[in-house]
Amino acid sequence: MVASALSATAAAAVVVAVVAVLVAVCRGEFTVVVPDSSSSAALVNAPQTGLSDRARTDPAEQRAVQEVMAATGNGWASGIADVCRGRWHGIECVPDRGEVYHVVSLSFGALSDDTAFPACDAARATLSPAVLALPHLRSLFFYRCFTANPQPVPAFLGRLGPAFRSLVLRENGHVGAIPPELGNLTALRVLDLHGNNLTSAIPATVQSLAHLQLLDLSYNQLAGEVPPFKFQHLSILDLSHNALQGGVPASLGQCRSLLKFDLSQNRFAGTIPDALGDLSDLILLDLSHNALSGPIPAALGRLSSLRSLILGDNRMQFTTVPGDIFAGLRALTTLVLSGMGLEGSLPESIGELGHLRVLRLDNNEFTGVIPASFRRLERASELRVDGNRLVGPIPFGKEMMWRLGKKLRVGGNEGLCYDAKQQGLEGVVALAGVADCDSVRSRTTQHLGGRLRNTGGLPAAAAAAPSVGVGAGVCVGSWHVFVGVLVSLHLARL
């Protein structure tokens, strides 16, 4: 699968940008608490470097935390006299001006061997409604906590307090629909329900979350159409690996802060909206593995910050690639247009993408030669043009072919050949099964010569001139291939 098979090198630039956003978001969630101006006991709006000897956890919040801990299988917390003063990784507390500590963040689940968040008893753990007794709570994080005890996302989470900012319930095995009550969390910045078994449609109430910066509903079983989101602050949108249908909403072009836009592995149909060309900060656009149709909008050429454009496995028969689309995409490091039924020539302008590392144009209907400009893709670590109808000599030098190794794929193009006079090509993996150009030229000349002699100067197909039948089409098609090979070989020698 295209999305999952992208190389680490190609994804690195996107990961860096996404991590930067997440760090910025999470830093706000875990270390900065905005004062509640409506309360006389406002929280201190500054990072805390130590605990006052007199500060104590609010007693009601102490009891609530112990209930939440017990529900996840961490009954040991009942022996802690003060949950904020006896801090463990996974709890964050901030004092108010009366030196009473309030719980602002709870996290559960072992992210790695180095993470010390309290683990959950996956067979018996539940998410306790006691979290509602934490009025200053800003963040909840549960990771792989309920996998052996599948349960819905609790609707009561929609009643969390006005300070709540981040809800992360990743890979917990949650079932059922996303509760529409989550739309009540109007201050929410992060909604991450990745990797569960959620079904039904995305509730329209999610549109009420006007402050969202990250929305990740990927790897679920969601269906239906995507609501017309217009989130002004959204940086990360990932709805991949679901069963979502309908068109790609043009309204998403109004989410002007987007860095990552991933709708891959769904059932979207229709055309790609021109409005996506307005996402000037976008770094990754992945619409692969859907049922989208052409054309590829030239408006995507306005995405000057884009590093990964992944449209593969959308069958766009009779569609050509706009030749000028890449003039504005000079930051691209990954371009995937595999398995789309694309036709016409390979755009020469692709060779001007000096940062390109991954180029996949395989399994299409491209014709003509591989542009000589592709030799300038010096940073490429993967280059695929296999499974097309390309002809003529492979333009890459031996250094480039050796460097790419198995990551260079040119097979499945019957008219392609290589220059046997070029030294050092013995053993180049990419050339396995590819003929040398001299032998192709010799065979083609002999074949055409025989056909011309037998028909008084005309190709056999033309002399026979059958009015109908499959055989006529095959002969004419072969004639065009032979002529194309000869022309491309001639041009290559100029």
C-alpha cells in the first residue's frame, strides 16, 4: 500500500513538521494553565519549579483521582496521601493562589519501555466518570487501556469543564459511534481517537470545536460523508483508513493552517477540489487509495510549502499530468502518482524538483521517453517508472543507477533499453530484463525492413488494410511502437 510503504526518508520532513506542531500543542496542554478569571482562586499562570510546603491537593480532586486510578487497575494510588505532592509520571498539578493544588492532566498507558505512565489492566479497566470531578482538568490521555474490554467512548466526556483542551484515546479498542456530546467541548484543541473500532458517521457536532488544532480519527471504521469543516486553527487532519464516502469537501480549503491533510484509504469519489490549492502552509497531502477522478487540478501547483504529494491508486483514466503544476512545488520530497491510469508524456518539469527523494510514477499509461531532466534528481532514493508504455534509452548514468539499486524500477516498459557501451553497468539490478539499445535498434530495423520488402514499401498492416478485427488493431499498435522506438533512439543520439 502506497501510504504505508513510504520510506522513512520520504516521511522524515513531514514527521519533523508534525512533531513541531504537536510539541507546541502539548506544551500548552501540560505546562501552561490559563487562569480562570471567573474564580477567586485562579490557577497560577506560570510553570512550577517546586512545591510549597503548605500546598495540598484539593480533597475532592484527591478522591476523584483515586477513583480514576482504581478504575484503570491502579488501586495502589489509594495509598498516596497527596496525589499532587506524591507525583508520578502521568499526573500534572498546578496550584491556585491559595496554595491548593489542582489536577490539570492525567495520562495512562505504556507508550514505550521508557515511559512511566501508569499501565492499565486491559481486561478490566474502564474510564471512570470521576474525571468530571476535576474542574481544572485540561488533558486526558489513554493508550491501549481497554483493548481486552471493548467499550464505547463515554458520552459523559462531553461534560468536562471549560478548561479542557486535549482528549487522546488511542488504540483502546473503543467501539460504537463517536458521541455527539464531544461537540460540547468548545475549548478543545486536540481530539485524537486513532486506532479504535469506531463506526457510523463523524458527528456534525464536531464542527463546533472551532479551536481544534489536531483532529485524528484515522484507523477506525467510520462511514458516511465528512462534515464541511472550516477550522481556522487546524494543523493536523488525519481521517485515513476508514470507509468514508462522498466527495472531498471543498470547505477544507478554508482550513488555512493545515500542515498535514490525510484522507487516504477511504472511499472518496469525485474530483479533487481546486480549493485545496489555498492551503499555502500544507506540507503533506495524501488522497491515495480512494475512487477520485481526474483531472489533477492545476491549483495544487500553488502549494509552495508542500513536501509530500501522494495521490496514488485513484483510477483517473484519460487524465494527463499538468506540465506546469510542478513549477510551484519546488519543496517536494515525495511524489506518488502510482496506479492512476495516467496518460501522456512524463513532465520534464519533474526533473527540476531538486529536493525530490521518492518518485513513483509506476503502473500508469505514460508514453514517450523518460525525460533527460530526470538525471538531475540527484537526491532521489527511490524512482519508479515501471509498468508504463515508455520507450527509448534509459537516461540515468551508472552512478545514479548503482546508487538507487533495487529502488530504481524501470521494468514493464517493452520499449525501454539501455546503452550497452556505457561501462560499469554489469550487475545493475534495475536493468534485469531490459534490452540494450543496439539490439533493439537492430531487431526493429530488420523487422521493419522485412515488412517493407514484403508489402512494396508499406507496413503489412497498412497493405492488408483490414476494415475490422482485433488483428488489425494489434498490427497498427505494433507499428506505432516500432516507430516510437526508432524516433526515440534517433533523438537520443542527437
